[in-house]
Amino acid sequence: MQTFFFIGGLLFIFYVSSSSLASTGLHLTTLKQPSLSSNSQHLTALKQTDLQLEDFKLKVDPSLHFENPRLMKAYCALQEWKKAIYSDPQNLTGNWVGPNVCSYEGVFCAHALDDPNILTVALIDLNYGDIAGQLAPHIALLSDLGVFHINSNRFCGIIPETFSKLNLLFEFDVSNNRFVGPFPKVVLDMPHLRFLDIRYNEFEGKLPPELFDKRLDAIVINNNRFHSTIPENIGNSLVSMLVLANNKFTGCIPKSFGNMPRLEQVSFSNNLLTGCIPEEIVNLQGLILFDVSNNKFIGKLPKVLHTLKRVERFDFSNNRLTGTIPKSICSMPALLDFRIYRNYFHEISGECDKLVDEKLLSMKEKDNCFPKRPHQKSEKICSQMIDTQVDCKNVGCSTPQNSVVEPGNRKITPHKMKPPPQKVHPPPTPVPQPPKQTTKPPPVVRGH
């Protein structure tokens, strides 16, 4: 998907693959542009913290001619990065030679925010390159960089601390690589970062609570090795998309989760979460997709679910949920996909079947406790769960050992390094469209 951003005089073109989110049912949308101030004092203050060649003790061949000092810095940054690349099967960096950096493959230039007369590197896009190497700290010399996309490569190591100096960086996508270590806290120091995508790597440990205090539009960290409880301040976040799937998070979903006013798509799937689905979900009136599949949630579905008028997909599958499925849920005006299989529900409204028959609703309900339906659990297993009362107000965040039967054939997807995703076209999820631009953005400048 090709997307355009016009940000304070910079036109950003970047490519986002929705295929690697397809397993969660989430789809990336055009995000809100950051409020980058054009105030000269603000930009001057940012520029005063930029890294210089002297910080790396770099020298440039005096015979090379550059249009301006920023392009000279960009040349040094890219040449040092090229040295840290040891496999480039598609030869994407093959033309990274000479001073005309705006002609380099994957490098896009635009006019600087603080001076429209200066051409500078605004975007890096090496997606799907299968490149192996590391990120050179010198990349931080690209002080006007707004978008950094290197998804689906074989970059390894850690994110350099110098990246905190990328003061104008808006999008940071290093997904589907081989980065390691704890959560890269360097991203918390990027003042204008709005989109964070580090999925499909080997990051591990705890999530820093500061992540949810940072003003971001999207947090996509699925398929890593994070193992901790979800920070209690998750409700401070202003994201519209939150993807924590395929990690090893434990404990409950914090009640502050209901305080996220802009949340539209969220996936907690394939973790080790327990407790009940929080009633505070009723506050998320903008919610479109909610996925808590493959966890250890117990109790009944919140009675308030039917009030979420925009929800298109619910996925509660493969948990330990009980109770009934009322007509009010199946009749939700926007609901298209309702997944409840591998639970212990024992009663379902006939209205749900009617909507399925009319092809107005897709519902997967196998391996529950519904009487007179095929492919359900045994009566013995069901009776144990149905007779067990769960008080969600007092259950806490640990599943009582004497009140739960482990679901049969339950599988938690193990973490594996996945190959670069193929460019496929998953079924689209309707999403709000971005506002139309009232002014025509300037073209991206590519050198010749």
C-alpha cells in the first residue's frame, strides 16, 4: 500500500504491508500527521541538537561536491551504514556511490522544514530487501529524516543509542528483522515519533510504562519475546492501533484500558493473560476490532459489549469463557466476524444463527458447550465449567486452579523467526478515511 504524508512542507511516501498483520486481523491505516511546528525558534532549537561529522570524527573527500552540508552529512551516514551491510542479495545499495545521495536506491529527498531552499534526506525505504547487516550509529546524521522503513530484512543487533537524535522522525518501522535485546528505549526519546512498528523481532523483557505516556498513533510490537504484565498506565495512551499479540504477557488487562479514547484496533491474542474481560471496554466507543484469542480469560462476556456500535470483529476464541451469547451481541450493527470457538459457552440466541444463515454474520462456535450442536465439548467437561461461578469483581489476575478445566487441544503459537511476508491482499476491514488535503503537496525530489 502506498501512502502519502504531507508534513510541514515534507511529502513522505512510504510503503506499508498489511500482510504481516493479517494473522491478527488488523489493518494499517493512514495515520494522523504529527504536529510538527513550523515555528522557526522551535526548529532552530531542534537543529542545535543535531549530530555533526565531528561527533564521529569523520572526514570527507574534498574532491566531492555537495549541494549543501546536510547532503554531505547524509553521504557520510549512508556510506558508514553501507559498510555495516554484509549481504545485499538484491543489490539495493549497489548505487550508493558518489555524492548524489538523492539518487540512491531507497533514499528519498525533500526540502527541509526550516529552509525550503535546502534539499535533504527525508525518507529511507528498504522494505523487503532481504539485507543482512547492522544499523550504523552514523544514521543519526540524517537529522531531517521523517520516515525510516526497513521491514522484512535480516538486520540484527540493537537499535543504536544515537537514534535518539533523530528529532523529526515520525515513523519507525524495523519489523521482521533480527533485532535483539530489551525494548529499545531509544524510541522513547524521539520527540516526534508517532508510528512504532517493531514486530517480528527478538526483543524481550518488560515493556517500559513510559511507552504508554508517549504520544503515539500506533504501537505494533507483536511476535517478540516480551514477558511481563501489561503496565497499569496503558490507559494513558492515545493510540488508535495497539498490537501486543504473540508475546508472553501475563496478568490482567488493566482497568485503565477503558480510558483510551482513540483506540480502534487492539489485539492481545496469543499471550498468557488471565482474569475477566474488563467491563471498562464499554468506554471504547470507537473500537472496530477487539482480539483476545488464545489466552486464559475466564468468566462471562461483559454485558455492555452490545453498546460498541462500531465493532466489526470480536475474537474471544480459545479461552475459558462461559455463559450465554445474547441476541444483542450478534445483532450489533457493524459486527461482521464473531469468533467464540474453544470456550465453554452453553447457550446462544437463535438470532445469531439467523444472521449467519443470511450471510450477515460470520460466526465460529465449535468446541463449546452448546447442546444439540456438532463438534462441541463433552457433557462431563462442560458440566464442570458451567457449574463453576466466577465473580469477576473479585477474581483477580490469577486463574483459580480449582475452577478451570484446561481446554482440549489448546495451543499457544511458539515464537519463530518468520521469513519476509509475501505481498498478499487480506480481506479489507472498513476503516475511517483520512481527511482530504486542501493543498497540493510538493513532489518528492529524486536526484538524477
